[in-house]
Amino acid sequence: MEEALTRWLVYPGVLRADLLTAAGVLISLGVSLHILMRKRVVGSAIGWTGLVWLSPVFGTALYLTFGLNRVERRARKLKRRPSQQYDETPQAPASVPEAYAPLDRAVRAITNLPTVAGTDITVYRNGDEAYPAMLEAIAGARSSIALSSYIFLDDEIGQTFIATLKQAMDRGCQVRVILDGIGSGYFYPAAWRRLRRLGVPAGLFMHSVLPWRMPFLNLRTHKKLLILDGRVAFTGGVNISDGNRVARKPKFPIRDTHFRIEGPVVEQLTQAFLVDWAFVSGEELEGEAWMPRLSPAGHLTARIVTSGPDADIEKIATVVLQAIACARTSIRLTTPYFLPNDLIVSALCLAAARGIAVDVVIPRRSDHRIVDWATRAHIDPLLENGVRVWLDEPPFDHSKALSIDGEWCFIGSANWDSRSFRLNFELNVEVYDPGLARRLDTFILDKCETPLTRADLDARPHLVRLRDAAVRLLLPYL
């Protein structure tokens, strides 16, 4: 007893060390239990557990900042109320080619949506073609306009869109605009401020002035949607900025591909917007102005696929896996960022191994150099297994398209990376049509001039290869 008392009195530093050690053990134990219960990926669980035991304070701080699945937890707020659900009345799906009936069944199970016949799609290249068509459609709208964009800048073309939206509202149109809370500018985007000053209803998606409440790395709405009167829609990869007007030779030109869609499938696109608007503003939009009865406008069969860190998690990635598995002759894709997970990499490798022509087009230089570095360290298994990777020469092309067998295609906002497949809210459209699929095939094949080979990767200086490999460790967040 006396020895213990002497130790407490004479060696206070020892006591403090004992208390800190005990606290560290308790913290590490508590965090480890959370990791065991929450982390599904074994490698991730082992890594975080080791870190919090090696450094309880630093490791716990990192885990609280980056390791917690706030995506899933916060996304529960996005679940649709009954009035926001898609119409789940059984519908007879549109006919698709017999060879793709398994894919159709799989995607219906994934999305709980039917394929819809009577679709017409027009393709536009760059803002030079897309913007005039979009502005003309806004000018012609009579009842409602819905616009959602990841990037919406207050530059020349952005101000033109804002002025046209204001004119539409003044003539009696209901107008609603969603801007991403990060993509369109940090804190309070200038385009959003201008819209609000003019009285145009506009909301910021997942935005907070408090930095610790702003989900910088995830929960972004990456969708590009413009819907007029619930009858005509535009979607694809084109944001709203002067950089997309390539013919004007901006400082950093951005090539891209956009699509005008008409027909009954527009109802699915409108539903996707209405769910986002209800979340952003709390307002539920209903009625004929937003959801009119739609007649066939063409001969294509289509369906939308939404994805995000909520009930829709990884749906676009799952559809991609299903499409790769169903491919018979060719898989061709172009994407500005290519960092798919191991499942998709393996699926592409297996497709090439069974004799399918697999062509992947990526930019020689994108607008994010760190992504380019990680990509170079990520694609060696593809090249080793016969997948052909091609470098698209500048200017940077932001287009995203997948074509399977020249019969089926997948278009929209999603890139081939973890951010789009898991962290962002995205919208793609699958189309069963040889005409559009072959047009996209030709578009992609025209880019297949400069191959990226294993010799090119091996020729990188050792320090560059080390840098690329280190950056690749950030793959879940790139």
C-alpha cells in the first residue's frame, strides 16, 4: 500500500503515462469494435484496425475523418417518401432483342423500372451544338422547366442560360434549378446567387457553409438534366460553362457529348429530378405541368439507371458488370476518368480472355493530373489480359459512353471511377438500339489511334512509377 502511495506521489509522470495508456487501449478497443461491425471489406478493416492500435489518437482521428461511412448514414435522409416513389404498377416491358433478354431482366431487377419503347434520341457534340438546342427548348417551354447541373458557372453562357430561364418564368413557366453545392463553386456559387436575385427557384445540393458539415469528397449530384414541359429532356456529360464551347477556343477546351431524349422514358428522367428537388427544397412537384401523359416519339427502347450512396448504391456499376457479362463480340467504352474497382477490371479481363474485343479510350491528359497518375498504375492487369487501351489526344474529352456488340449502349453522367460508381449521385440511360450503339461504336473507334502499351508503362522512370503507385492508394476517393 505504501509503495503504491509513494509511486503516486513521487512519480506523477508514471501515473499520467498509465492513465494515457489505459485511455489509448479503451479508445482503440472501442474503434476496433466499430470497424468490425461496419467495415465489409476485409482489407480495409484490417488496415484501420492496425492503424488505431499503432496510434490510438492519430489513427482514431483519421478514421473519424475518412473511415466512417457517412455516405450511407447521411444518405438515409434521401430515401423517398411514398408520394415520391416511382409508379410501381406492373408494366409490360418493351420488347428487346432475344439475345439481350437476360440483360433486360437483370437491369429491371436492379432498377425496378421497365424498359420503355417509343424513344427518340438526338446526339450533340460539345456545347457548340448542345447549348443552342437547349436554349431553344427553354425558350419554347410553356409549363415547366427542370434543370440540374454539376457545374453551372456565372460566365457568358451561364448568364445566357439564367436570362433565358428568367424569361421563361416571366411568361408563366414553373422553373426549378439544382446546382451542386461544390461543382458549381465553393460556398455560394455565383450562378446560384444570380438565379436567386432574379427570383428563379434554385437549390444547392448537399451544401453547408459549415466546413465540417460539407461532404467535400462525396454525396455530389453529378447529374446533367434539363427537362422541358415533362416531354423533352437533355442529359449526358455537358456542364454549363464557356469551356464547353470548343469552337470559341477557350483556354481549356472541354469536348463532350450530350443527348436530347423524347418519348415515354422522359417520365423516368422527370421522376429522378423530382426526387432530388424534394430533397433539396422540401417541395414536392406534382401535376400535369411536370408529369404529362407521353406518346411515342421514336423507335428506340430505353430505361434510366440512377445511382448514388443511398438505396441506389452501385446500381450503375452493377449494370455495367451485367452488360460486360452479356457481351458476345465487342465492348467499347470512352471515359474521362478510368479507375474502376477490381470487380469491373476482372470482368473486362475475363471478357478479353474469352475472345471479345475490348477497347478502352482514356484521355492522354485529363483535367486532373493525379487521376492520370493513378490510372497508369491501375491498368496493367487489363493490358496483360488483352484489353486494348487507347489514348485520346487533346483537347480533353469529357464524354462517357459504353457500347456492347453494336446493339446496346449506356450513356449519361457516370465516369468509370469509384466516385461515380459509389460516391456521387448519377444518372445514365441504357438504350437497346443498333443505330445509336453503332454510332457510338464509330465515335469510340475513331479515337483508337494511339495505343497505351505495357512497354509505355515500363518506360516510366522509377520515381514516376512510385508516385503513380502511391497515388493509386487513394483510388476509393479519386
